[in-house]
Amino acid sequence: MDMRKLVGRNFARLRREKGLTQEQVEERSGFSQQYLSDLERGRRNPTVITLYELAQALGVSHVTLVEPDQECDQANL
């Protein structure tokens, strides 16, 4: 799977699990709502620093943003 899509999918899932809107993450992280929207759609290629800052805004480890999920693992078998 494309890493941008994986990060976007994980970010969107984690954001929803935390009950946060893109606007709330914007306030916490300083990244624009448009950037976050593009990220969730796999249209952004975030740096390691960006991943760390976004993870902090969500209250999770930056590693969780790049971990393949079960669906992705099964697709790669």
C-alpha cells in the first residue's frame, strides 16, 4: 500500500476514534484543515516531524500513524 494512503487512513481512523473533528486537530496542531483533509485522502507526503506533531495532537504514538492495519496486511499476502 502507498505510504501516503496508509498514513491518511490511520490518521482519519485515529482522529475519529478520539472523537475529534479536523477543525479541532487544526487548533491542536497548527496544520490547516485543508492540509488535514488532503492528508486523510493520501494527497500529502508528511515529514517525520509532521507525523510526530500530528501524533501529539491526537495523543498517540507517531508509530501508530505508519503501522499497517489488518486489512492492509491481508491485501499484501
